Amino acid sequence: MTASLDEFLVCVIARLLDDPAVRHVAVGAASPIPGCAALLVREITSSRVRVSIIHGNANNPFTDGGCELFDCAGQGRIDAFFLGGAQIDGGANLNLVGTGAYPNIDKRFPGSFGSTFMYFMVPKMILFRLEHTRRVFVPRVDFVSAPGTSAPDVYRPGGPKVLLTELCLMSFDATTRRFRLETVHPGHSLEEVRDNTGFDFEVPKRVPETPAAEPDRLDILRTKIAGEIAKTYPAFASRVFDTSEA
């Protein structure tokens, strides 16, 4: 049973979320792969994990997504969340504002919204950026929308734990303020990761290959989760799971 890249990444994220400490996963807008993973974990844990997808109506418990989402996070009621960035540097700093010398930026992005607050408050923050190039993974972000680490006297129960891309999985150590390569995806190499990353990162003596998608979870993803995620992301579901024929 061969998985597409999207399905493979869904299963990788599902492993990260299949954790007794994770009881409530929130997923922001425009995040179909994390959304699929959260729904998959809810299914395989017999609904032990609560899922809130802040996009559309299906699996969205909020009537005013931003305010209620932030309230939940501030009360410690969200255990895992996802963030990305137009730029990410080796200190896990995120840039969602624009590239170039601020305020005279060359290209403007949608903005930070509540990313900084969520970055500080959610214990298991998963950085997810499909594109793995030096355009994204830079030596230093042009603008810090959300800092990867904070001073010791700053109250911060949350922060980045892992980074997942099309090439690899990395962990982040807030003490050393560095990423560590954990696994490289099948068909890719350490050299490819290095060539496409603009910052240094820790490398173990032996770099394992990221495990393939589990056949049983892949089956659940295609037979049950596909239809569920189609309620929120119909175009994604049609492309990945061909739900247009369902």
C-alpha cells in the first residue's frame, strides 16, 4: 500500500499527536494535512483526543474562532497546535509578515494574527512547512513574528517541539536554541537536507529513515477520514483521496 506524500505526512503527524498528554488538538485555517492527522488520531484513540479545526463548520466548535481559540489556549485547554512561516530560522523564529528590511518590505504576507500568543501558550507546538528550501529556512528571519525562545523570566508554557517538512523531521531544543535532525524521509538524504537548509543543525551519528505510513492507519485515512476532511477542505480531499467520486 503506497502512500502519497500528503498521506505520508499525515501519518507522521499522527504519530506525533498519538501521545497521552495530548487531549485537545487545534488546527488553524488552511491546514488540511494537520487536520487529517488530528482526525486520524481521534479515530484511532476512540475519540480520546478532541479536535477543533478553525476553518469552516465541520469539527469547528467555535462561533468566534480567534477569541475562543485564544481563550482555550490561555486556560491551558489546547495541548497541540501547528504553525508555519514564510521564513523559519535556526532559532525557531517565525516570520509571517514579509521579506526584506522592515518596514520597507519587498513582499507582504497575511500577518501574524495570534501566532505569537499560541507559540507561547501551547505545550506541543508542531512547526509544519511543506516546502524545504533555503528561501524558507534562512539563517535569520527578516522579521520576528513569533520568537522560538524567550528569556528565563518570561512565562512561557509553550513553544516549538518539532519541525516537519517534505524532506525530514527535526526536533527543537529550547535550551541550546538549535534544531536536531531526527529522521530523513524515504527517497531523500542528509546531504539534500543540508543543501536546502540555510542554518546549522545538530546531526546524530546515524540518521534514521522516517517510518513509512502504517497500512492500517492509511486504510482508515482513505476510508473514513477522507470523507470527514472533505467537509472542510473539499479541493484537498478531491485531489488526495479522489472524493469527487464518493
